[in-house]
Amino acid sequence: MVKVEAFIESAIEEIRREAGDEKVVVALSGGVDSSVCAMLAARAIGKNLIPIYVDTGLMRKGESERICELFCDIGVKRVNAAEEFFAALKGIVDPEEKRKAIGERFVRIFEREAKATGAKFLLQGTIYPDRIESEGGIKSHHNVGGMPIDMMFQKVIEPLRDLYKDEVREVAGGVGLPLEIQHRMPFPGPGLAVRVLGEVTPEAIAVVREANAIVEEELVEAYRPWQCFAALLGRGTGVKGDIRCFGWVVAVRAVNSRDGMTADPLELPFTVLGEIAGRITSEIAEVSRVVYDVTPKPPATIEYE
Ligand code: XMP
């Protein structure tokens, strides 16, 4: 286990030494790793830290507002890029193409921001398991859609590189981050885009955002799953108010897992599932059907794309 106070001291010293007088960009996602990095760097280099939050239009309900509120004291810059992302995603149905389009947008936005601010260094929340998996060729981390954003910076500073996730969570408490960040559920970099099978449109994202909010409200506190969410599988016939409708089919996914490499579905009571289906179909006019995913990983992945 990490000695929190000692770690914070030495990480601040390291960031100060590595950054010198240069400006340093950090991409804040609201995840615990980038959040801890940003808080450490704010203490280390103050105004030379440029925390950027990209609102892709693909985030969960209230998430962008909450993240910007939490980090307003350290001067987070919110980049409103929803239109840009939706334009880039128009007509794309292939999951890998989607990730690529999203990754490219992130790279362009960071290029723009780095140029505008004159920042040459990047602060990244890489943690120990990320390094191991990257070195082993299992996953490439801290990039979206295979597009590394570190390529355009002269130096990458990684103060969390020797920590495990649970240690980062402890440090999060030490730098004053609230529990909602310390224990935030994993959320994919490409956001809700990978929870809409097929083309990503503002309409589909609005529906999946509402459905996600309902699933989280019903399950997070009551069942503490490792991860839970809703996804749009496509459209199907339903009947609402005596009128046939060709509405969205929503899948509810709730899993327990240790590290995301394998996962098991939660055995939820049927009444709870019925409650969720009832809320989703009554509160979201465009949804005609709700199904619960009972597939473990493997063979299914946790996300749908
Ligand atoms: P899968 O779907 O591969 O997901 O079983 C395992 C865990 O990783 C998250 N995930 C992602 N996280 N960028 C991320 O930062 C991504 O592109 C991405 N895809 C999946 C997923 O939410 C789950 O926790």
C-alpha cells in the first residue's frame, strides 16, 4: 500500500522538476487517474497547468457540468466539441471506424489547444497495470481509437506510473477529491458512442443517455455493481397507448468484475428488472422494449462495441 502523504509530496516535487517553467496540458476525463494527476499538478505548478475537458456530446447525463464544477478551482477549460464529434460520426456504423473518428477528433482538439496555449508537455495518468499491459502488447492505453495524443508533445509526465488502481483511489482521497471521483465506475473513452449499435446521432445519444441515467439510479447505490449501463441495440416493434411504434430496444448490462478482463452478470431480482424496464419505457417515449444481458465476459465483452 502506498504511503499517501509521502507519495503526494514526492509526486509534486517530481512534477515541478519535470515541468520546469513550461506549460503542461492534462486531459481531464473525470476518471480517477486523470483527476488525481490534475490535482497533484495544480499544487505543483499552479497556473502553468492547463487542464482541458473535452465535452464530446457523448458523456453521461450531467457529467460534463459536474466535472467542470469539480475542477473549476484549478481552472479547467471546457472545450464544447459536440457538433464536431457528431459531424465526424455521421454515417459511420462500424465500431472500429467510430473509435477512429473519435480518436482523430481528440487529436485535432489537443493539437489546437496545445498550439493556442504554447504547451509543450503533457501530463498523463498512466498507472502501473497500464504500463504492463502496453508493454505486453495486450492493450494500448491512454489513447482513444488507437490515436495517441502524446505524440505531439515534447515530454510526457506520468506521476502515477508505479501505482495500482486502488492506490490511486487512496491518493485521490489525499488530494481532496470527492468519493464520486474516487469510486467512479469505469466509463469508456469514446463515451456513449460505443453504447449505440449502428450510427451515432444526437437523437440516439439523447435516448441512451436517459436510459443510462435510469440504470445507474436503480442499481449503483442498491447493488454496487462494478459497472452498469444501458445500450441501444436497434429498433423493434412495440405498442404504446394503443399505437404501434417502432421504438428503440434497450439492453441493460450490470456486471461484477475484478479488472474488466472477465465479468459476470449480476443476478438481479426480476422485480428490479421489471422496475427498470417500466421506468425506461415510460420515461423515454422512443423506447419500446428493454432486455437484460445475462452473458458473461468471455464470450461477450462488457461494452457492446
Ligand atoms: P470490454 O468492453 O472490452 O471493456 O469488455 C472492458 C472495460 O474497459 C472499458 N472500455 C474502454 N475504456 N476506452 C476506455 O477508456 C475504450 O475504448 C474502452 N472500451 C471499453 C469498458 O467500459 C470496461 O470497463
